[in-house]
Amino acid sequence: MHRILQMLELQQELNDATNGENWEEGLTKNNKRIDWRRCIYLEAAELIDSYPWKHWKNIDASADYENIKIEIVDIWHFVMSEALRLYKVKNLGSIADIAKAVTQMQGFDQFLEAKKSEQLDPYEEIELVEEMIKTLFCNEDINTLIISFLTMSTKLNLKLPELYTLYIGKNILNKFRQNHGYKEGSYIKEWDGVEDNVVMQKILASKDDITPEALYNALEKAYPKA
């Protein structure tokens, strides 16, 4: 449970810092409307675009599984944010209650395993993402959405151990982005021709058990200087 709880707590901290207090009511501190479900389906569309599904373009390309993992992590950011919002506005309990509920959901045991699932055909994987999108649009229940996410992530072979590591990395990267002008539009997303997500993944892969602080410092060192 502790990894789910820690991710929820980190997401709450990130949302508080980025959007201001009481973001759960639907507005940022800059009075911008928040729609987590829209965030989810747009990230899901980017996930699908990581597959060479187009019959008229790059037909011999391979799926970009490293980017697929990042898109799943991005979706998880927004699924957690929607859960945090609903639990607060509906008085459903604490962050610990959300974490406990997730660990008791259908499919969580499979999501917890480090062992890889059977590799599916890319079109079957796309259909799993689309099933989650259908759930997003057709069912307002947050638990049903989380279960759909767990199923998708498990069958796409991003299970909790790896998702946790990538989430911590992306959470720190998001904080780094905010501290370097992301909201204002001055942030540099490509670092010497490499997207910052890829830089973050390479740093994680090069150092075992890297701390969040050490990752932030490594990103600072790698960031292009104007």
C-alpha cells in the first residue's frame, strides 16, 4: 500500500504547488478551469499515437514502448488527481482511504506483480486503451475508472514496481519543469535534441535507487543553459 499512498501524496503536493489550494473545486489559482478527465483522454490519444496504427504512414515502424510507458504514467497522474478531487468534494475520506481502496480493487494483485504479462498484439493493446477511454466517457464512478486503468497498465506490462519508479521520476521532472518556466512558456523541453522525458528515463536507468533529490540535481545539471 505504501507505494500507492506515496504516489497519491506526491500528486497532492504537486497539484497544490502547481494549481494552488482548493484546486479540487475545479479552478487553479490563475482561475483556469481544471478537467482531469479531458487530460486523461488526451494523454490516452498520445499513448495510441505511440503505436504505428496509421495504415497510410510509416507502416513498417515499431511501437515506441518507452514512450508508451511515459504516457501511461501521465494518465496515472490524472487518474489520481481525479480521485483526489472526488474524495475531497464528496467527503469520501482521506488520501490513505484512496490508497487502501486501490489495493483492494479487482486486478490489483496482477498489477502488483513484477512478472511480465503475455505480450499482446499491438492492435489488442490499442483496444485496451480504447476500453479505458470508453469507461472514462461512459461511467462517472472513479473506482471503475481506476480498475480500467489497472487492467490496461497491467496488460501493457507497466506494473506497479516499474510504474512507481517512473512516476517518481516524472513527478520530479514536473516539479523541475514548473520551477523552470513551464507554465510561463519559457521552459526548454528538448535538451540537445533529446526530449526531457527521455533524459529523465536515462538518468533513472543509470543509477539504482536514486533519490528524488539526486534526480532533481541531475536534471539541473543536464538542463540546457541559455
